[in-house]
Amino acid sequence: MDMLKENNNYSLTRIIAIISYVGFWLVTAYLIFTSKTWGHYEIFAVMTLGGGATTQLYNKWVNSKYNTPIGSAGKPMGKG
């Protein structure tokens, strides 16, 4: 569960991205196993998978802007 943490605190954006991916796979598995179709599945897929990726890009921006000291290159090498 450490992949959901930044600086030993849970990251909301990472949790949102994980929920998005898990939701996509659960709905997809349900539709496959029940042999059902969904007329707007492609919109759902773009919103959940694309939304998760966009959330991760936003997460990177927030960390770069607010969690990295000014003038530093980023997270120090060797630190989690």
C-alpha cells in the first residue's frame, strides 16, 4: 500500500486513480461474464482510464509545484 503514499501520507489523487482503474475492470468483467452490452461503454472506458491517467499527471504537477523545494531537482536519490 506504499504506492498510495507520498511523504508517508496517503495521496488523494493516487487513490482516485486506483478507484478509477478498479471500477473500469469491475464493470468490464461484469459485462463480459453476463454477456451484456452497454451502448455508451466507450465513453465510460475513456473517462475511467483516461481520467485515471489525467489524475496522475495532475498529481505530478501538484508534487512538483507544492511538495518540492524551490530550486531543487525533485525527490533526493535514495529516499522513498
